[in-house]
Amino acid sequence: MKKQYRLATFALSACLLMACGARETNAPENNEAEKQTENISNIDTKIDEAETSGALTESESRETPIAPKEILIDFTGISEFHPEGTAAQPYSLEILSETYNNITFADEWYNASEDISLPMIGENWDCFYDENYTYQWEYTYQWEDGKLSIFDGENCLYVLEYPTDKWYVNGNNACLENGIFYGASVMNGYAQPDSCFMFAYDLENEKLLWRSADQTYNSMNFLVKGDVIFCGYGFTAEDDYLYQLDKNTGEVIDRLPLKKMPDLMAEKDGRLYVHTYSYDYVIQVF
């Protein structure tokens, strides 16, 4: 009997020891599982924080517009110059009609026309557009103070300041194309040095690419067509021409004599419609 009791006691002790050993063996496994769960939880928290932070940053960037690039274009000491390159070919022009207009102003001609339109915004003639950008002059009429803002949708990309006559801050005499700005610096009056010229300026690299000859531009607008710029110049007791400039070099590649200075022009269906002080022209472009 005592022997059986001792055997039973031994068996019970062995079972207890085995159970304790099992509990001791499982404890590290349970701790490791708890640690892994905690680590996963921490990773999820960090991902959530990163996504939230990224969302806030993106939202903040949408709400905060990028400041426009301000550029002062100074022509002091810069005369006519042209880079080397293959010359553009001028268009062939044929005058289809020349009509006396009883000396109407440009806006009267434009408003009365049923065949053409100009890309103007509003009634002050200080805002205009093309396929890619909107251009807004600072409407101050200050002498030699031209400040032009260029917009891409609602964002103002550039604010340009360069010398031009007070009467030319209300005309669509600017064009931005592939990062190159085409503009004009005009001083009203008789022919004088360093006045009434066009220029091309690389806005990203802030570099003047070319400057045309004096007395090649004092019209209220110009037109870019392919590699050619149509513009006009004329004044009392001076010759009046419709010019074609090479867009890549600024050189004059053709000129068409008119009876009066080209004041405003538009293109439609392969024709140029040109208003002058006392004559209106329709010109076929080939």
C-alpha cells in the first residue's frame, strides 16, 4: 500500500513538473507574440501619421499659391543684336482691299467688325489671352512703367517690368511661347535711338535672346504665326510698314508698305485684317 502511494505521489509530482515546464516554455512564446502585436500596432500608427502628414502637406500646398517670378528687363546699353541661325522664310502677302475708314480709332474698328475678334478681356484693353496664358497690364498709365503679369489659369507665373510708353500698357503686345517671352519697348514720338523695338527674353534663364532694330514696332499688337512675327511701325513724315520679323532672331525678313501705320491687326482664315489711322486693309497670307 505504501509502495502504491509512493508511486502515485511520484506520478503526480512528475505531472506537476511537466505542467510547470510547459507553462515556462510557453511564456516566452506568449511574450514574443505580444511584442509582435505591439510592433505591428506601432507600424500602423506610424503609417497613419505619415499619411495624415502627407495629406496636410498636399492640402497646404494647394491652398498656398506659388509666388510669381518677378523679372526686371533692363535695356540700358543694349542695342540691336541677333543670334546666328537659319533664317525663317517670310510669308507672301497680297493686299485684297484697301478701304478708307473716315479716320476711326482702333477700338471703333474692332467693335464694328463682324468678321474678326481680338483676344481681349473686359473693356479697358489692359487684359488679353492666348491659347495658354492670360496677360494683365498694371493699368497705371505711368510714363515708361510697363508691368505685366502672366497667368496660367488662376496662378500668376511671372511679373515682368520693362520700359514702354504709357499708351502701350493697354494693348495685347506680349506673347509667352515655350518659355520665351516676346514683347516690345515703345516710346511715342518721332524716330529716336533705342525706341520702338521688339525683343525676345528667356524667362527661366533670365536672358535676352535678341533685340530688333529701332523703329520696327509701334502698333498696338503683333501676331505670331509659325516662325514669323507680324508687327507694324509708322509715324508722321515716316514710312509706314507691316513688318515680318524672324521669331528666332528678331531680324526683319520682309516689309509691306502701307498708306498709314498699322495700328491693330487680327488674323482669320488665312487673312490679315489690319487697321490704320485712316485705312483698313484685308491681306491674303500665303
